Amino acid sequence: SSHGTTISSGCCGFSSGNGGAQLGQELLLSTRLLAEALERNPPAAASTTPYCLIQTEHLVHTPALASLFRHRHPSEVKYLLAQRCLQDGRVADAVEHYLDFLALLQDGLQQQVPLDGGSALPRIPEVFLEAASALEQAGRHQDAITVCEEVVSRTADLIPQTLRVEEGPEQLECPSPGTELAGGPLSQKRESLCCLVWRTAAYLHQGWAWAKLGKKKEAITQFSRCLEDLLRVQLYRSGVEPTGSLLPEVKLLQEIRLLSLIGRGTQFLELGRHREALLDFQHGLQISPGDPAAASYLVQALWKLNRKQEAAARWQKLSESPAEEDGQQEGLGRCVARRYPLYLVSCLKQAAFPHNESLAGNIQDYLRTTTS
């Protein structure tokens, strides 16, 4: 894009002449200030409690001070622009910036993209998935499928056939050197889990993209591949009393499983394969009991199978939930940031159950006839 070209020119060109050198310095300063602004969190709502404008931690917080003196690479600025646009719902701008960033990767990774620990960039597969999410939201579903295929192909040889993960050890959050995880070095197993997260998320995106293209069988195939890959993780308990704590990657894999089951179930419904859809929604509720989307789709599947009494009973229970209707949608924004990475937000939105007035009316009519 023209904007991306301007940033790159400020970093690489204008080396001859005083005017060119001054312009280059000004562009570098602008780039640095833009990076600092993008890394800041959006302003929170105003508080009525007294607040001191100058606090000690603002003066001595080491990471904040270090960022002031760190040179930001133009590729980091490009990514931060893309991320902020996607977070704010400016999908077209996000797509433009993500594609510019991916072009930098193709031009030369070592020269264009900093990979040191202080970089603002996440892992590269996550950038690809965020780009796919932006492309999906922009209606460019085939392009999203292509971007995700890159993630699938690059992680194919990095995931073992079976990943045994112990359920419970909280100390794994901050492992000590040499810590083992189910028969292998912890860092290696965590890396394999990360690769599995990226690969299954790519399949999940492809499933929803094919669904948006109206290719239901292709969508079911991708959702099924996602679920098959998730079977590689085997949880086990080494202690007598389970603590219930899981590694963050394992929790994220469970969320991906739920979204994939909902996605495949919706395609089964549209194809008239109601029993298979019912099984997927039931399995989803086993993974996440009380999930409003899975519960709502389950009601729809029961109704289509003419199991009206069960559907009505579940619908009544669901209607009494405080997270229904507008409350559920309003809470999405708060829950998404806590439970899901940015690249899965679009999948969460697509899995949400649409308001179905005809189904609700039919169930209400059924309840009136059975109680009268």
C-alpha cells in the first residue's frame, strides 16, 4: 500500500542531501512515536475515584522506560497498525496492513522482521491466523483459506502423533530448567502444543470460510480435520486428587474443539443430517456445560428431530438464563479478550446462535397447547 511504502522509505531511503537526511530522521521519529501510541492500551472509562496523575511506577517502570529508547522496526509498526484496526473493527484497513506485513515476510524475514525477545510481534503463525481472520471478515474467504493452508503445511511435521499432557501441575506455568512434561522436555512439549493450536485454528478458520462460500461438505471436512487433530492430546492424572488446572494451550484447544463442533453441527443441520448435528452439539455441551450457542443449536436440532418436549424444556431453561439475548451479545466483547486470542474472535462470532423468532414462536405455541 502507499502508506506502507511511506514507512519503508522513511527507514531505508533519503540518504543523499541534507533535506533528504532531515526528512528521513523525521520519518523515523514519526515511526517511533506511532509504535509507542499503538502499543498503549485503549483508554479506559473515566473513573469517579480520585486518581493521582503522577505515580511512582510511571517513573521507574523498567519496561516502559526501555521502550522509549528502543528503535521500532517499520514491520512492527505495520503489524501494530493491523492489529489495532482489527480490534477496532476497521476490517478493510486491517487487511491492507496484514497483507503488507506478509509481503515483508516474503521479501526476507531476517532483514525485514525483527525476531528478538523485545519485539512487539507475536509468533509468525499467529500473524497469519490474524490475517486470515481479517480476510474472512472482509468477505475474502478464498484468500483466508489460502493463508490458513500455509499454517497447516508449515506445522505438519512439528506435531507428534500423540501428546500426553498431565492434568493439574500448576508449577508448569513457570517451569524450572529440566522440567519434564509427560516423558519429554517441557519446552518441547509446549512448543508442540502451540503448533497444534495454530494448526487446528487454521482448520477451524477454513471450515467457517468454506461455510460462508456455501460449500457445506468442504466445511464439514475441515471441521472434522480439526477435531481429528485434537485427538492427539491425551490428558492424564498422575496424582490422587485432580486439581483441575490445565496448561493455557490445552484450555485453548478445548475452546477450539467447542467452536469446531458447533461449526460442523451447523453444517449438518443445513444438510438435514439432524442426528449427526445433535451429537456434535451434545458433545460441545460436555466440553463446555451451559454454553449458550451449543445449547441453542441443540434446541434447534431436537425440534427438527420432532423431539418437541425435550426441545421445549431446554428452551425454557435457556430462556431463564441471565446470559440470554442482548446480555449475551453485550458480554461477548468482555469475554472474548479474556478467553480467546485475537485470531479466534471471528470464529466465536460465527458460532454464536442467531436469533430465531420462528423457532421461538413455534416452541411457545407448543407450550401453550400442552399446558392448556
